[in-house]
Amino acid sequence: MSETPLPGPDDAGQPDFDEMTRDIAEVPAVEVIVTVAVNLMSAAAVKLGLTEEGDKYKDLDEARKLVTALAGLLDASATEISSFHAAPLRDGLKSLQLAFREASIVPDEPGQGPGEKYTGPVYG
């Protein structure tokens, strides 16, 4: 075995973690929360088959997990982010919950769907 030094942050193609840490330190918490929520929404839409590929990536079990995580995040951060940010995220969540209900062969009972323990029952 040869003793080759590990690449440093200045080496080409290697991330500079100190720089990344400084960058994330400058991002407001609201922006981080909203970004995570949008990523969860996008992933849930894919798993619900709502993209151009349709059923290719559809997986309702995975969609349920993503929608529930989104609902939990929005519930936990409701007092931390302004209604300016929260309102469209809640609308998107409700749309995903309704899409889940429509995509399910055997619909959940009201209040038992993904994320409904945080949002209450969703009716379409």
C-alpha cells in the first residue's frame, strides 16, 4: 500500500468545505426551510406520477412518506416562517394530499391520509 496524501480543498474537483460552511451560514433559516419544503414537494409530485413521465416513477408508499414529512415540516415551522412563505406551501401540500387521495385505489379514511395528522382531514 502506498502512502498518498489525501487531496486538499485546493485540489481540482474537491469541494472546499470551509467555503461551503461560510455560504450556508449566510442563508436565512426561512430560506433553508422553504427550500427543503419545495424539494419535498417536488419529490412527492414525482412519486405521485404528476410529472411528464407519469407512472414511470409512481410509488405511493414513497409519496406518503414525503407528503407526511412535508406536513410535519410545515406544521413545525408555521410560527417561524411568515404567511407570505407558508401560504403557498400549505396550498401545495393540500394539492399533493388530494392527488394522493385520487391516486389511491383504496382511499384512506378522512384524517388518515398522508400528513393529515398534522393538517386535519383533507376533502376533495
